[in-house]
Amino acid sequence: MTQAPEQRRLYRLKNKDKIHEYAKEWRNKNKLRISEKNREWHIKNSDRFKERMKKNWNNRLNAWIGLIPKITNCELCGKEIYLNANDIQKSIHFDHRNNGDEEIKMNPTAWLGMHRRTKEREEIWKRCNFGMLCNTCNKMLPTQDRVEYLLKALRYTIIGRVK
């Protein structure tokens, strides 16, 4: 004989910890079974999974619009660049200005796509003070000894004009 839905609900409310412990034990005993079932699901639904991940990524990135402009210009060459552009040549590349001393050590765009926008994360982002560059300018700048490199480039440019 089955319990009525209301009785099951009341039992779950009274025994949350007991049910949680049982579920935890079951998961520990059945790790391989769960893993295999998940693997099978991902194989069968890979297109659906990829589409869902892409949608979530885009939603999280777009949530940052406002704090980060959707359209801006490269801070070095002035080229128009876009947040969440599908074309790498037109997308914003966030530059670690301080040799990676920022709290966000990974690729800043990936960090945005992996983290929901909250007040705390906005503060973390602001403290990092990333530059916004186009792909070409971002590749051109070295990571190490940047000031020395730019001074040499400036000296090279000036000397070329003086002669």
C-alpha cells in the first residue's frame, strides 16, 4: 500500500537529515554506476548539453553588460570591439595590467562566463582594473617587462623620425 503524497511530504520534512545521510551513503556506494549513467547521458545528449552550456555562458556574460560595455574601443588602437562577440578579431580581450597580480588569475572572459554577477563579484572585477584591447593589440603587448618594451618601442619610433 502506498503512502498518500501528504504523508510522504510530512515524513520528508521531519526526517531531512536522515534522508540526506541515506542519499549521501547511496551516492558513495554507487559512484561508478552514477558516473556511467552520466557518461551515457552526455553521449546521447551531447548536442543538447553543448547548447545548454553555450546558452548559460552567454546569459552569464550578458549579465555583466552595464558594468562592462557591450561595445567599446580598443584602448590602444581605437578599433571597435564587442563583449561576447563570436569573432575573435572583434571581441574584447581583457588585459591583466599588473602582471597577474589581480584576484582573477585566469582568463577574464572565462571568469565572467563562469560566474554569476553579484555585488561581491562586481567589486572583485573593479579591483582588477583590466584593460580592454582588441586581439591584435593584446597579442602585441608582452606580459613581462611591459614598460621596458614600450619605452624601447617609443625610443625606436622617435629615433626613426629624427634621422
